[in-house]
Amino acid sequence: MENTQELIFASQALSPELKTIATKVFNRERISFDEGLYLYKYANLSYLGTLANYIREQKNSNYVFFNRNFHVEPTNICVYTCSFCAYSRLIKQREEGWELSIEQMMDIIKKYDGQEVTEVHITGGVIPKQDLAFYTTLFSEIKKHRPELHVKALTPVECHYIFKKAKVTYAEGMKLLKESGLDSMPGGGAEIFDKEIRDKIAGGKCSAEEWLSIHEIWHGLGMQSNATMLYGHIESFENRVDHLERLRQLQDKTKGFNAFIPLKFRNGNNDMSDVPEVSVIEDLRNYAISRIYLDNFDHIKAYWAMIGRSTAQLSLNFGVDDIDGTIDDTTKIYSMAGAEEQTPKLTTQQLVDLITQVKRTPVERDTLYHIVKDYSVN
Ligand code: V47
Ligand code: SF4
């Protein structure tokens, strides 16, 4: 630790503000909103990497977590029209979309019988037919068939819509979903919390306050979830710090978030194709600042299917300790928006190799970060 501190403080380029922030990090003190903003505006990559890596190793030592998972996307038809979304088809273009029945989804799930997957991740578009009863039936069917398979499903965007339609409160709806077999919630639908930007890119769907409230209620039931931030489009650095700040405040209250997942805006085949994508340097800076700012989150995840394998490997030196899972070519949301990974699928051995190539220790986890296999132990 002394060496890390000496390295940081020896830098000629260090302003008094950056010195104060580094001192806070080494003393395990929280940085402020203005300091978060200062990092986005002025900190260089090596400074951010050193601090983020220090925190990452304090929290998770040399471990990099992954899981064995697959996705089921019930539909890509959607009543909403988020302008960054390359995936959804409006109801009127439904011939270009897919819409799975409960039986079809159960057939997908049954294909994994006998395989060592631990999680099914279920999210997609929002349509009237796939309502609260549809999802409670689906979850209870999954649990009847394979009780130990962790069901991570539905974002507040879907929850808000199905609860309103069923005329139940968020609390009643979340309780019904829990009783039917929902185990945790993924981090999607957060986009960017700032109202002006959210209205521009994701108008009509649940608000920031509603997104946060649904997670808070879920955590209140003793359950866990993830959080995301869609970055690198038309948002400002202030908007990013505001997003991190709201998540940090909720996590102080509930401690229910497992991981934070920054999602890089990809500009292929959507209504924001004229907005350029940010550089890999900006991706790494953003991972590192997220790691530094979110002192009450245990895990920062780089979603390899979205940023590609090489950037995911690099991110492991910038605060990231998790690279999601095997996925098994079961999600289309990023490949349709132009991500490098056109057929997102990695075997467990390939994930282990990616991690060991950058001299980290692979650990297979379950959704709630219990260790399934530590690869440093033979
Ligand atoms: O909310 C959609 C994003 C999210 C684009 O919790 C895009 O473990 C970039 O949240 N460019 C859904 N991003 C995916 C998600 C997720 C993924 C993996 C793991 C977990 C988890 C959660 O995908 C959406 C939206 O923010 N998204 N389109 C795009 N063009
Ligand atoms: Fe629908 Fe989600 Fe796409 Fe928005 S991001 S249009 S809510 S599928």
C-alpha cells in the first residue's frame, strides 16, 4: 500500500485537488460530488487506474468473478421507443419481432437441463400481452422445473408497466413476483437519471424516481439487484456524477445492490447513430471513477458482450472485478446495436483464459457472489 501511495504522490502532474482525493481514497473516506466531477474533468488515466485498482484489490483482492448464465428475451417488441435502442420493434412493426410464449421459454430453459448453469437472465421489450400474470406463471413454471436455477429478471421498466396494468402497487407487485420465484433483478432500465436527458433518450418509460423506488421496495423484501448507467451519448459529466450519487444514496439506505454495471452507448442501427461513441480511454476512465465514487458497492462489472473481450480485460486494471458470464449467445441487445461480439458466447474455459491472461484469479460465482469455484485452488 505504501508503494501505491508513493507512486501517486510522486506524480509531477498532481494538482492539490487530486492530492486531496487520493488522500481520501487511501484513508477510506468518501469523495464528494464536486470531487467526482473533478475526476471526470481533470484526472488522467494512470492516476484513476492506480486509485481504482487500489480500491478494487482492497475489496476483492486479485479475484475476477464470472458466472454460468444464459438469457431469455421474451420479446423484442416494445411499446416504448428509446432512441438508443437498436433492438426493439414497435408494435406496428411486429412482423420483424419475436414474441415467445411461456411454453417456448420453458423449452429454452429445458435445453440447459443437465448443464451447470446457475442463472437465467430474463428481460426484453414491454408488451400488453406479457403482463403480471404472464411473468408470475413463467417464474413458477421455472421453479417447478428447476428450483435451484436463479431467476434474475425484469427491470423497473417492465415492473412499472405490468404493475400499472394489473392495478397493483409497486409493493404488492414486487411481493407477488417474489412469491412466484423471482430471485433478483438485473440492473437495466436505469439509463441516465437526469430528467432532461432521460426524457430525450428514453421518454415515456419509468422515471428515475420510479426506477429507484422499485429497487428500494425490492431490497426492503430482503432481495438483491444490480444497477447500470448508460453513458457516452448526450449526457454530461455532471449527469454521470448525479447518477452515481443517487445510486450511492440508495445503497447507503438498503445495501441491496450487488454490482454496478456501466453500459457504453453503442450507436449501430438506432435513432442516435449520429452520436459518436466514446473512446476506450473514456470507458476505462468511467470504470475507474465509478469504482472510486461508489465506495458502498462491492462489485463493478464490465459486460464483455457489450464492450468486447479486450476492453473487458483492460478494465480489470481500472476497478472492475466482474465480467458477467458465459451468456451462450442468448442475447441480441448489443449485437443489434453494433457491439464487437456478434455471437456473444464464451465457454467457462475461455472466460478463465481471458482472466488468467491478465494475471488475475478467476472465480466462478453464483448471482449473489457466493463462490462456486476458485480457480486458484486446485
Ligand atoms: O437498460 C440498450 C442498455 C440495458 C443499448 O444486471 C444499450 O447483470 C448500449 O441492463 N448501447 C439492458 N447499451 C441490459 C442490462 C444488463 C446487461 C447485462 C447484465 C446485467 C445485470 C444487466 O442495455 C438497457 C440499456 O441501458 N442498452 N441499447 C445501446 N445501443
Ligand atoms: Fe423498449 Fe427497453 Fe428498447 Fe426502451 S430499451 S425501447 S424499454 S426494449
